Amino acid sequence: MFLLSPETAHEVAVHAMAAGRLTGMSRLMAGPRPKHPVELMGLLFPNPVGLAAGFDKNGDYIDALGALGFGHIEVGTVTPKPQPGNPKPRLFRLPEHQAIINRMGFNNQGVDHLVGRLKAARYDGIVGANIGRQKDTPTDQAAGDYRTCLEKVYPWCDYVAVNISSPNTPNLRELQDTGPLKELLDELVAVRARLETEHETYRPIVLKIAPDWDEAALTASLEVIGAAGLDGLIATNTTLERSAVAEHAHAGEAGGLSGRPLMTRSTEVLQRARAVLGDDFPIIASGGVHSAADAAAKQGAGADLVQLYTGFIYEGPGLIRACTRAWSTTRRHAAA
């Protein structure tokens, strides 16, 4: 796979997974889904290990990925209308660091396509729909894009993740500032209240944040999040920091860095989030998990669930079972 370009390898891999599910090979190779139920946000997760958003942007491979043993799968990020994303090349491997840099730019086939795939999926785990803003939508009009996506995915997923932290959509991270953040979250919580009545069902809303904050800004935004009526937090998205890979040939590429170099900073943000939000606020850890020890460290820092992406690419599906085994049955919060 690593002899192919990153995007080509990804397409080959997901098609192979789909074929593996149809032939039964995925279940044969991965074994039965690891059992370690976690109840969170009113949902029962079969195990604590999920797939982060970005791997299956359009929901085309939910069943195939589910056959590998994930307890939850987060699809997206999806936008109201299809968009091609940023020009290629836009995905770069840094194998010496077990890292990836991407500037994909929310390339996806639009929310209507995703809804169709959610309707067709037969995966019996938890599915989250990650929603975002159109590239050309002004920041002060972003709430309309999130509202559109929320309304459309609401009946067909188990939870909704709001992505305001990708570094690859211009000015998107401005929505993390306390003023715009409060306005957006107030809007989405109000829309959710209406949808709950219309559909007679409650869908948790979680927010995915960036690792690139100073402590004062992070704390201020976490306080807004804690007061907004959200159901959870995902910590964190990719980073713009390059110090850990500064000597690599791809270090100067624009985009978000993921993988092992993100582990320390994303865990620091997780710890701060746990300290500010309290012991009972649901937090999903994402960023830098490549081993069972990493998963255990995330739980120790305050995580209720963990998500894989770059680690899954480098380590393969065996990482799901390893991380599940490492997850303690006793909640261990050692927040800073």
C-alpha cells in the first residue's frame, strides 16, 4: 500500500475492505468485534474504540469498516453541497514519524449522499455524523450550513459531531472563539430541541476542537462549551505544529498533522478539558493513538472513548482489539 500514492492507497484499501466484508474475510481476519460495552450520552457503545471522521467521508464503507471490530464509526466531515476539496497533492505520509499531513478540505459528495448511505447501512454499532461548513460560506453565515446538515442527518445517525476545528477550510477555526462559538452552539442546541420534538428521539451533539490553543483561549472556550447544553467533546483534531517533524521533507506542507507527534498535545488538551468540564462530561479522545498503551493513557487522562485514524492506517485493524483490551472497566480520570 505504501508504494502507492496516499489517496490511491486509501481508495484501494476501502474497496478491499468492502470486498472483504462481502466474502466474510474481514470477520475471519479481525475476529468477532471486541466486547467491552460503554454507556455514554445515552448510547450503548459495543466497545470504547471508534474510527475518527475523515476516513469514510461519505459513509460509503460503514458496514465494511464495522466488520473490522469498531465500536463506533464517525463518518464525514460532510457539507450541505458536494465539494471537491483542495487541489492535489493534499495528503502526505511521514512514515519515520508514523504521521500524516493532510489538507483535504472537506472533500465530500454532500449531505444528501451521506443520508442515503446512512439509510442503507446495516452496521449494528454506533454511527456518528460529522458535519461542517462549505468552503465558500462566510464565517458569519456558517450556522446555516451546520443547521442544514444537522436537520438532514438527525434521523439517520446515533450522534452528531460538529467540526469547527479543521485547519483546511479557510477561517473555520474562527468559530472556536468564544463569541462565535456561543452563537453557533446556541443555534444548534435550539435546532436539536425542535428536531427532538419532530422526530420523537434525542440525538447527542458533540463538538470537535483543535489542539492549537494557548491555555487562556482553550479554557475560555471550554467554559462556553460546558455551558452550551452540548452532550460531549472530541479532543482533538489535527495540529498545525511542526516541531516534532521539522526535519522531514514534508514538514513545510500546509495542512493538519496527525499521528504519533500529536499524542502529547492532544492528551494535554484532553486533560485540560476534563479539568474544566468536570468528571461527568463525556469526552472522546482522538489524536496520536498507535498502541494499547496510548489508549490506556487517553483513558487515564480523562477519556470515555477513543478514536483511531492515523494509527489505524499504520498499525492495521489489530489495533482495535489491542486498545479495547487495554481499556479499564474502572473509569480512571487523572485530569491535570
